[in-house]
Amino acid sequence: MNPQIRSLFDEVTSTLTYVVYDEPNGHAAIIDPVLNYQASSGTTSTKSAELVLSFIAEKNLNVEWILETHAHADHLSAAYFLKEKVGGKIAISEHITRIQQTFKTLFNLEKTFATDGSQFDHLFKDDEVFRIGKLSAQALSVPGHTPADMAYHIGDTVFVGDTLFMPDVGTARCDFPGGDAKNLYRAVRKLLDYPDDMRLFICHDYPPPGRSMQCETSVEEQRLHNIQINNTIDEAAFIAFREARDATLALPNLFLPAIQINIRAGQFPQPESDGISYLKIPLNPESKRK
């Protein structure tokens, strides 16, 4: 059985959220939901998540899963907010523990912050099979962008997260902690081993001038036309390109707040004595590594 899919695009972060369901009045999963964040004021809002809730209500769907493809560095996750509203198990790769350990150190988080993934309801192993109502789904480990990236194969579709973008944009960067261009190359080749007509749904689109936003491509299109990784580009060439390009990239604008929320499954840090939750900004963090 193939899924029915509703895509929702957050223009500020160029993020695509998906509601994947078996049928109206049936069961659903939400993939990569966005919590809106205004960096200048430190305020959050649920505008994007409310669109998800409206669609869930319109189709009368029972949410079974809230799936994260990884701990995003470019937007805050609305997973916890949505769980409180409509239920569902928040799930991510079992390797999120590596990300939590790294960033607990970087941000010098509270001693009580657990790095065992227990903030999430379920930690997927590679190739683990699960169900979304009548749909059979499979979690695929696709490290490279981070060590904890997951793709989700559901029927005739794969939700690829940040491994691949549209063919005229390329692939994800690999310079975040634990990222690795060799691993990303091999993860992409794993995805491109699917049949030509397998549909691939991306997590972000950054359309070049003259093209509107798109969310869907195919294995065949990626094999033939991806500007950074295709059938004519071998592993060594991809690694050389990716490492050179990544060395020129600045961190995403929301990297510091997003990571702190997303390694907590979308929850805020515990409020302090004044009832307000606070995020941390490390000053000159490179000096810590010297």
C-alpha cells in the first residue's frame, strides 16, 4: 500500500514537513515538524504546526508517529508540541545519543541532561520495520550529514531528510560534528539503489532563480542529474568537492538554538526560578578545543 502525502512548506527555514497517512479517517505519521522561532526576540510560535493540526483534523487522522530524520540545525522541532496536541510517538535514530553527548559537552548542559535518547519515545535501529496504520514503513540509517540521520521508506516513497536535495541543488553538508562525506556518499548510493521510479521526498528546498519550490524527485532524476552526486561522480570526487565546499560555509542561522531544542525531542530546557526557559550561547567555542 502506498501512502497519501500532504506537504507543508515553512518559507523562513525552507523546511518541508510531511503528513503521511494510509487513508482519510485512518492513521498518520508527521515527519520533520517546524516550531517557528524569532531569533531577535527569543520567541516561539506554532504557526507552522497549526497547519499540520488543521490537516490532521480535516482528514480525521490518528497520529501514531512523529518522525525526525535527524536533529536539525536549521529549525526548531515542533514534535513535542504536536505530541501534546494529537499524541504519537516521537522517534529518531538510535544514534541520537552520539549527538546528545557531543552537544552536552559543547553547551556545557546541566548534569541531569540525559544522553541516552530517553527524551524520545522510540529510537530506530537500521532497517527496523514499523507500521503507520495499514502502511508498512522501514527506517533506514543514512549517516553523513550527521551520524544520526534516518530516511523512512514507506510504499513507493522514501523521505530522505537532508541526505539529498533537488537535483539542481545537490546534497547536504557534512561538516557538523560527526559528519563525514564518505559516509554521506555511501548513504546516498544506498538510496539510489532503489528502482528508478522510487519517489524521493526532501526535507529542504533552496530553489535557484527561476524555479519554484519543489518537494519531490525520483531515484532516476537523482542518478542522472544531481549536480553533486550522480552516476558519473565517484566517491573520491564527491568527498573532495564536499569537503572543499563545506569549508566555505557558515553555520545555519538557527544552529545554536535549534540543536539545544532538537536533542530534547522538541522540549524546552527546564524553566529556571523565574519560570522562563533559557538557551545557552557559547562564546568563542573553538577556544575550548585548543
